[in-house]
Amino acid sequence: MKVVAAMSGGVDSAVAAARAVEAGHEVTGVHLALSRNPASYRSGARGCCTIEDSNDARRAADVIGIPFYVWDLSDRFHEDVVEDFMDEYAAGRTPNPCLRCNEKIKFAAVLDRALALGFDAVATGHYAQLRTGSDGLIEMHRATDHAKDQSYVLGVLDQDQLRHSLFPLGDTDKPAVRREAEARGLLVADKPDSHDICFVADGDNAGWLREKLGDRAPNHGGDIVDATTGETVGSHSGTYGFTIGQRRGLRLGVPAADGKPRFVLDIEPVSGTVTVGPRERLAVDHVAGVRPRWCGTVPARVEGTVQLRAHGAEHRAVVVVSGDRVEIDLLDPAEGIAPGQAAVIYDGTRVVGSATIESTRRVGSPA
Amino acid sequence: MTQPLVYLDHAATTPMLPAAVEAMTRQLTGVGNASSLHASGRGARRVVEESRETIAGVIGARPGDVVFTSGGTESDNLALKGIFWARRAEDPRRTRILSTAIEHHAVLDPLHWLAESDGAEVELLPVSTQGVLDVGSLRDAVSRDPGSVALISVMWANNEVGSLQPVDEVVAIAAEHGIPVHTDAVQALGQVPVDFAASGVDALTFTGHKVGGPYGVGALVVRRDLSVSALVHGGGQERDIRSGTLDVPAIASLAAAVEESVKHQHEHAARVAALRDDLVRRVIEVVPDAHLHGAPAGPQRLPGNAHLGFPGCEGDSLLMLLDARGIECSTGSACSAGVPQPSHVLLAMGCDADQARHSLRFSLGHTTTPADIDALVEAIGPVVERARAAKAR
């Protein structure tokens, strides 16, 4: 096949590109320029988006022996990912921009362009496995290295996208990928992993939002209210700094009546009210999802597991699908579940699909 | 790669001429610092001075006018900063620099730096839709306050769209007020007649690798009586305005390339222009809405330049698809961070960002053959079709 290898400049995508070559594909390396004003050098734990990263990707392509180009997707990325990220925070939700980028950029804008230019597939360094099922459909499974598994952020891909995707690292653990990079002479072998959101330069999410949101609603201050007493126990300068389940940095002025630590239970961006309460009130036993995306056939009901945030635990669940809505009953209650995050639905190791969490129901509240 | 390489990016860099390779290799095994006083040093110095005389002879300058540098960018920096500083030191009212909106970044970036860091008032004058300086706006800008103009810098020929600039008229306007003129002739030398003295400019930039010489060497030709402040201080090797041990093999090679390319300029231009005209005509036959940017083919355009717009395409896609077929060209746009920006030249010519992005520059040179044109004409149809499909997504 003719394959575009998306190369961020990191170790994973470099090894993935090398493996695609070894698998006999005709590979072209492409670095996606996502930032409108790329910084020259890396800072913090970001793994892409600087000129230095672009150069790292270019050098990896040289070593692998494949052509290399930079594709400018900065406008699309800004519209589809960055603005969505701000809108979601403005609405009091907690978005996952990596899923959004996979859905709208890497396996949409890039894949579309690649297909139109005569390529057959896009290869990335994501940790996930693709297999052909007995029904002939492509199935996506968790990576063998569960600690690095990235099937959660790929849960938005549909069958058509999966058919044109390659994830050459899904059967390998990260230390082995680093050793392989070194053996292949790739200079990025010991480059640190990226963790933060790529477009938030220094990893300071709250600071970034404070600057970008300007005078939009979540930037307004408000009260912090205790759910058990209804009392105002503190104040804050903007709801963007909070996420459901957060414990740190609440700076409550009034100690809790029951002496227990307080967690963020709810965020109301318009009034600016942040509700806090004891840990037991965080537990959720039902999640309603919207905007479902299915990897294969649309199911009516799934008895499997769901993952409710990146690197989060698996929860046993019964999922009922009706049209554009997904109702998820959690057999193991979950904590710290924020609207805006994705609920990714698994049948064993296989990804069935995903939905965006619209609302949650606390344990003990009426159905 | 099995197919022969079709290299149509000579304006980026052109293969070295055999005479230049021979001159360089002859010097590489020798020893001698041109500043040393012994026989080896004198031998090296002799090669440098003979090279200087050769170059001066073929470009209409005196040997003392030729200052060797590391290439076009250094020469432009030396001219702009060096002349600006010297002129302002003579008269602090001289704070303005007049130039054009279509200069190479080697001119624009030093000008921006001078404006931001050193109090220069830089005016980038507009160009026509064909990419030619609007002389009237230059005249107006000068006459507004001639005494405050430190320097005028106008390129001889544009590197992207190949339009020749009205250097004669610029010199005439400047001469009325005794304002020095610099020209970046990097793209012009060897392609069109360039005579330093006859042109009347005070300083002229050229570089080796665009005329069939080596990378990393060039010159600023600058009138001996014009004072220029130094940028690089050290041993003062070049007229005290440029320091650094002279690169004898590169200078010898540069002289050979300049001599050869200027000597054969006329027949080179005629041959390459015919190939270029053939390219433009046949590409437009295949892609009817493709169109030439810049001045029409003729005396006002570099002979080897074909800058074509392909509506509905991304230049990047076209470049990649042609590259995959062994055909090499340029989008002509500046590439900071590898993130392609729409060309400032096309924007200055009135193109919108979309038009600026759908363009390719093919530049022909001394190794270009009719077979190269045939290969491009054969490839361009399917490539444009595919790039259009990609853009439409």
C-alpha cells in the first residue's frame, strides 16, 4: 500500500513509520503543522508542534529513508480542535482535544487528503491493534501494553476510517519501542513522552484558558457552594479552572461541617457556581451519552465495559443505544466523571464505539 | 528511484559548472592563508586577487569594488546595515530606507530588524500585478523628504516570479539626491546582462551557487568611495568591512563560475527562454486554466522562470505529487518551520491567499533539456487532477 506516516517528531510515530516500511508499504512521512505560530523549541512535556519537533521528524524520515513533507493543518486544527476546546470549557464541560483531533484531523482531514492524493492509508504511532473480524469488518482492540493503550482516544473512528488506518505499535510495549528506535538509529529514541495538551505551551491549562477565553462566561468569578449545607464556602475567579472530581486548589474559606475533604461535584458556567461535597457524592451509576461513533455495526445493547476518561479504569456496564443517544448503566460506580469527556465502550478488548458524556446520575439519586 | 531526475529548481540552486568544480578542486589540495606573508600565503593571495579581477572584469566593476562574503544573505545584510549605519553616522537625519514589498527575505528580514531594533523607518513600496516596482511611489517617497533617505534597495530580478525591476529608473531618482542604491542581483547575474558600473548602482549582491559556483561564497560589489560599516569584525581581510580568513578554493571557483556564466549569458538566456516558453505553452495546453504569474515572457522576465498558478490546487500537493514522479520544483513560498506561508510576493502583486497557495515555480538552468519539459508536460495533467481532488475534500 501507499501509506502516509504521520510523524510528530516523537519516538512512537518514528518507529511506526519504520515498521510500515518494513511491512512492505511505500511510505511517505508527513509532519502535521498544527500550530499557527510554532515555537522554535520544545518546552515542558509537549511532543509536537515546535520547529524542533518538525526537524526531529524530518531526521527520523531521513534515517528510515522515506520522503518527508510538512502539511499545514493549522487552520483546520484551530477551528475543529482549539475552538471546540474553548467552547466546551465555556459550557462547563471538560473536553478531550486528543479524541477530537483524531476524529477531525488525523483520521479525517489528513486521511481525506491522503486518499485524494493517491495514498491508501495513514499510519500513526498510536498504541492500539487492528484485526479483521469474522464478519470481515476491521476491529480495533486495546494494545498489548495496557499502560500505553490509546484505544480510548481512537474510540471515535468509524469503520471507514479504520479500514484506512495502520497502528504498527499495538503489539509492543513502550520500552521495546524505545529499544527498537535505538537499534534503528533513530535519534528520538530517548525523547521524553508527551503528556500535556499540545497547544497549551507550558502545560498550564488554566492559565491558557484564562487568556484565551477573554471575557466569556467561565472567566467570571463565582461562589463555591457546599452541597451538603447549601452554604457558600469560598469563591473563585473562573469555572474553567475546575473539573468534576477535582480536590486540589479549591481554597475553601470555610471548613466542611463533617470534616471530610471536598471535591468538585458540579460546575455551572453561567452563574459561575461551583458545587463541592464529600467524596461519596461523586459516585455515578448512570451516564447519558450523545454523538455516538461506532467502529463497526451499530449495536442495540452491549454488556461490556466502558472507560470514561483517558487512562481511566474500566467499569462493567450495560449500554443501551437508541438513535443518537446512549444510556450507560454502570455496574461498578465511577467517580469524577465530567460531561464533555468520552465514554468509550468495549466488548472485552474490542472497541465498540464511543459517545460524548452529556450528563451523569449520582448514586442514590432518582432514576 | 528509477526515473531520471527532472530538476526544475535552478533558482533555488543550480548544479556547479565543470569549470567551477575544476577551479575549486585545483585549490583544495593547496595550502596558504591569503593573509600570510610567505610564499604559500602569497600564492593564496594571488588566487584571491586574480579571482577578484576576473569577476570585476566580467561584471563591469573595479577589482577593489568586490568584497567576498559567505553568500547572498551576508551580502544583503552587509549592504543594508553597513550602508545605513554609515550614512546615518554622517547625518543623523538619514533614518529612512526605501525598498520594495517583493524583496527576498535576506533583504526584508534585515530591514525589519533595523526597523524594530535600530530606529530605521522602512518603507516597502508597492508593485504592479506583474510584480514590478511602482516607480511613481518611489519618486513620491523620496521627494517627501530626500534628506532623510539613507538608502534605497531594489532587487534586480524577483526570485519568485522572475520580473525584472526598473533599476535604471531607481538609480536616476536616487542620483538627483545623492542617495546610494543597493540591488540584490542574486537571480539576475548570468541570466540577464548585469553591468555594475553601467547600472549606476552603488552596491550589488550576488552569490556563487546561483551561477554554477559553490555554496557558501558570494560577494557584495560596492563602490570603493561609499563608506560601509562592518558587520563581522576580525582581521579586516576584505577592505576592513568584512573579516574572516578567505576561502581560497571557493573564491577561485566563484570566479570561474561568474566568468563562464556571464560569458555565455546571451546564448544561455536564449536557449533557456525557448525551453521556458515551450513549458508554459504546453502546460497551459494540458491545464487550460493554469496561468503565468509575473511579467510576460520577454525582456522583462528572467529567461528560466515559469511561475504558474493552478486554480483549485494546493501548491504543496502539486509539489509532493511531482516530487514522487522525480520532478523537482518549488512552491516559491517562504517556509518558516516548514509551515508554508502564502508568498509575500504574490500577496504584494494582489493575489489573495488562495491564489498565492496554488502556485508553483519552475526554474530552468544550464542542465535543463527538452526531455525535462516533456516529462513535466506528461505528468502535470494527472497531478493537477489529483491535487484538485485533494483540495476539494
